[in-house]
Amino acid sequence: MYKTGDVILAEVQFTDTFEIKTRPAVVLFEELGNIVVAGVTSNIKMEGIPLTRKEGAVKDSIIKINYIFTISGKMVKKRLFALLQEKKKLLVSELIKRLQ
């Protein structure tokens, strides 16, 4: 079972192609075998929440809160690490801002 703020490595299908790649993502919530995640990119020029190597990322990255999707729990390869409490609060706060 995955928790909000877990950073996972999962198979992801991109919206503009049928290609499936293994990519990191941040768990927002899990329900009924499905996991809602926010994508993570190493393109630090993109907009989102910074995620640094000091926090556990392989490379300095960005949590893309504008790239949210649902995957099957079967698509998760492994859990990498968990966001620090402050970063998790920032993620939730930024998502709430966009929903209002």
C-alpha cells in the first residue's frame, strides 16, 4: 500500500503516444488498486515543485502538479523514497489552490 508523498518508479503511458516508459511519480492517493500520481521530470525548467537530490531524487527534478494521472498498482516497479513532511504539505497545498 502506498501513501501520499511516496515517490515510486512506475510504468507510465504518455498522453501523446502509445509508448510506455518507466518514470518516477509521486503518489497522491491509492484506492481500489489504482494509484493517482503526479509525474516527476528531471527537466528543471518546467513548472512545478522542486525535488532535490538531497531529498532522495536521483537527479534534481520537478514534481509536475499539472500532470496527474491514474495507474494500476501493478504498474509500480518499486517505492523509491517518501517526501519530507514539509514537501508533502507543499504538494497538497498547491493541489488545493488549483482546485479552488
